[in-house]
Amino acid sequence: MTLRVGMLTSGGDCQGLNSAMRGVAKRLYEADQNTEIIGFLDGFYGLMNGAYREMKSADFSGILATGGTILGTSRQPFKLLETPLHPDAAPNPTRKEAMIRTYRDLKLDALVILGGNGTHKTANALFQAGLNIITLPKTIDNDLYETDSTFGFQSAVNIATEVIDGIHSTATSHGRVFIIEIMGHKVGWLTLHAGIAGGADVILIPEIPYEPMAIVKAIRKREAQKKPFSIIAIAEGAKSKAEASLSKSEYAARISKERHLSVAYRLWAVLNELTVKEIRCVVPGHFQRGGSPSPYDRVLTTALGVKAGDYILDKKFGFMMALRNNEISAVPLDKVAHRMKAIPKDHYLIDAARKTGIYFGDEKII
């Protein structure tokens, strides 16, 4: 009996999506060359609307180092899962019902979903509805529970670190303060790793609200030590203590009034009033999640993909493939969905950073 497997990439793109799909496909084709793989276009949009392409073995050749995703991706919010697919049309299935219908119409034996937090909420809901689901942990934020590292994370760390490295020379030459904005709305794993690796002097992350004056004092302390420049690595979701005390609506209203381009420029505006140092902002943005996956991520995604193929062949479903304690294992989806892995304030990397003189904006500096 021919094995029919669907595959889709959902949410924001990152490095390693193609190499992960390649790992799954190669494992399945190795087991049975007659395996049929259906690639859904643009994530859950393709599953909802029956937009797909029948893949061939050759489609997974030569994509190990290719960035992005050959299937395309899109964001489909989990909170809309039970809403009508086409509000003005009849019949009018919900988005979830449309996904299930496409799965059943295509007579799929399994569906492989590659994605991050929101994606795993939907994946778990589809599994609970009776579909055979396997997932792979994708996100540069590294914020998925039950896995030591998501794929895409190390590639993004490499790029963000290169940005910080490159800024060091001009910061040193001009004796300036540079604020470098790193991706990460809700967690600071990427900023923490890149900040330490790039030798940032101040690291600001969502998990540790900061005091602007503490940053100014850190800059002045460095000047007193004959260090005329400073590098501030700030996660895009970092907040001051005053901002962190606001409700979501209050914070949104405040941001709307200020009209700064991003968090780096908001911090620039504040520090510019408190210090006479020249301050510049650098926002590498989506560059951090583009380009080829790092060798580490190519190896990780291959191993994750093969494990996913093993579970499909063994007819074990409802799991996310994960890297845990340097081994590839499987974690039940209900342990992953609706949870987010933030950085503990007592994390060993935060402790190590502090002990090397890196500031987090919460210190009492004399």
C-alpha cells in the first residue's frame, strides 16, 4: 500500500526548513520509493484551500543549503481556527473543518508540520481532531518547550553575531554607543546568545525589564575605565520597567503615540536625553532569518527529519521531534502547545554574562 504524506511549513520562515523537509523525504523514499508526498503551498493556507503540489524525489535534491522554504509559508493565527473560512460563501466550514476535509479528501496517512509556537497550537488541535500529525520545531526564537534547540536558531545567532562583530570596529573608531536590535518579540534567547558571542556590553531582553538610567551609568562606568564605546544588544520585545508595568492596551497606546520605528529607536530617544554620547541604531531585521542554514542546523534538521520519518513508518503520531540532552527524541504535542520557553532569570548564561561585566539594565551601578 502506497504511503501518502502531506507536508507544510507554517509561520515565519527561517533557515533549515528545506533541509528538514529533505530529511523527512529522504527517510521515507529510502524505505519505499513509491511514497507519495503532497506539499501544501503557503502553510495552513494551502491545507485549508486545497492548494498543493505533488512532490517528486528530485524536488528534495539540492536543497540542503537553500534558505527559505520551497513550499512557501504564511501566518494563520490559531485564534481564528474555529472561524469561517469564507464568511460570505456557502457552505461555510470553519478553517479547522476545511483543513480536516482536505486531509481526508487526499487520503493522507500523515501530515508533517514545520513551525513554531502558533503552528504547534494548530497542529495539536488537528491531532486532537483525529489527524495523524508529526511536527518539527522551527523558529529562530528558540522558544518552543521540550527541545534544547529549535532549528533556525543557531543560523540566526551566527548572523546576529556577525552584525555585532562588524559594528565593533566603527564603534571603537568613533567612540560611539551603538544600539543593535535583534529579533525576538517575547523571549531573548537570540539576543542573549548573540550578545555574549559578539561581546556586547549591555544586553536587554524581554525577561529582564531595564532602567534607562542603569544603562547610562553602565556607559559612564565604561568611559571611566577608558572604554569610550559601548555596544547595546536589545531584543525587539525588550521593555523598560515602566513599560513592563503597563497593560497591553496601555503599552500599545504609548507606542502608538511615540511613533518610533522600533524598540532600538525608542531606546535611542530615551538615552539621547540622558547622555551626551553619540548614539547610533542598527536594525538587521529579517536578514537574521534569511540565507543558508548553518552547518549545525543542516545536521540538526537532517536528524530531526529522519526521526520524523521513522515515526511515520512506525505509525506513531501526535509528537514533535526534539533535541533533548544531545539526542533526538519525540515529545507529545500537548506538552508543547500553548507553552513558551522563556529565559529563567537564574539561567547560567545570564550569570556568566554578568560575571564578565555585561549589563542587563537592572543593576544598581554606583
